Amino acid sequence: MVLNVSGVGEFDDESKNAVIVRIRDISLKVLRLDRVIASKAAANREKDRIVMPALRSTWAAIQSRQEKKKRARSRPEKRASALRSRRKPGTRTPRK
């Protein structure tokens, strides 16, 4: 059990913002990736420095995807148009 990690707060504080990951029948509470990055940056060990570019790239991709989803939700007319354009030719959209 980890009680304190370099670069982040106490376990109880970090646990409030942790993510639940389910692996088969087990649910695990894990730090968000941005908090893992903060911890590795603070530890500044060679093995942490080696993986930092991959972690930062992954975090940037996650942020970009979330921003795209957020923009799509704020413009429902464009979302509907995009969905219509993905239909196979000859198919119709069911009427409400």
C-alpha cells in the first residue's frame, strides 16, 4: 500500500480524484495520468525520465480527445451532420 508519493499529495487527498479501473473481476483505484506524471517529474529518477515523453504524449492525446468531445457536445447540429455523413449510402435515418 502506498501512503505518500513524490510530487503529489497525501494518499487520502489523491484518492478523491483517482480513477477506477476494472480488470476482470477486480476494481482498482489508480492515480490519474497527470498525477503520475507529476510524481515521476518530482522523483526525477532515470527510469522516470525515460518514460516521461511517452506519458506526456499520452496525456496530450487524452486532453485533445476530451476537448474534441467537449466541442462536439457544444455544437449538436454539427454532430448530427457528422453522424448523417457516416451513414452507408441508401440507408435512411429513422424518424422520431
